[in-house]
Amino acid sequence: MVLTDARSALKSAGVEASVHAKDAMFGVLVESNFVVCEQEPINERMVRLEVAKHGCR
């Protein structure tokens, strides 16, 4: 799923996202360029998303 869509879905469910980029030297600058590769719940209101710009490996 594209990061922008994932953030919207999580926000509508009342959940925040902590985003970590695997292959972005300067972090996530344009969210629509990244896809979610992995997700891990941190607690009931926060999810950690591992994203990548060039697809998941």
C-alpha cells in the first residue's frame, strides 16, 4: 500500500504511524513515492511502518 493511503486508513481508525524508511538517505520527503513493506503495532494507538521507495525486498 502507498504510504499516503496507509496513513489515511490508520488516521480514520484513530491510529498514528511512526514511519521508518529503509532506502531513503534523507527520510521520507514525498510520501506518495513510498510503499509500506512491514508494520508492527507499538501500542493500541501507534503503529510502526517500515517503508521503501523502490519496493519491498
